[in-house]
Amino acid sequence: MLEKLISYLSQELDIPADSITRDTTFESLHLDSLDTVEMLMDLEEELGVDLELEEKLNTIGELADFIESKLD
């Protein structure tokens, strides 16, 4: 899942994938809450799962873990 998120963000933000790690924060990528909601909607559609966030996630790794928990 982490690789999928990194690929998605790399394409959407037009930045090199190798500049994004598990510890990269959404803030450092300059993603606001609207950007995050749009990303989650795209991922929900692609994965066929509801990704309603219950708490604020700060890093790409936290989001990857959250999505994986929803896929189980």
C-alpha cells in the first residue's frame, strides 16, 4: 500500500517518487485537507473500500497502515 500511495502522490504532485518516504508528512507535501479528501476519494474508488478517517493522520506511513487495516 505504501508503494501505491507514493506512486499516486508522485504523479499527482509531479515530484520524484524517491523523495517520498513512509515518514513524509502531508504538511511537507503542502497537501491541505481538500487535497487529502480528494486523494481518499480516488483511493476509495480504486480499492472499493470506505476510508472514512476517524482521526488526523500526519504521515504517508500512517495513511498506508490505516488503508491496510480497512482492507483486512
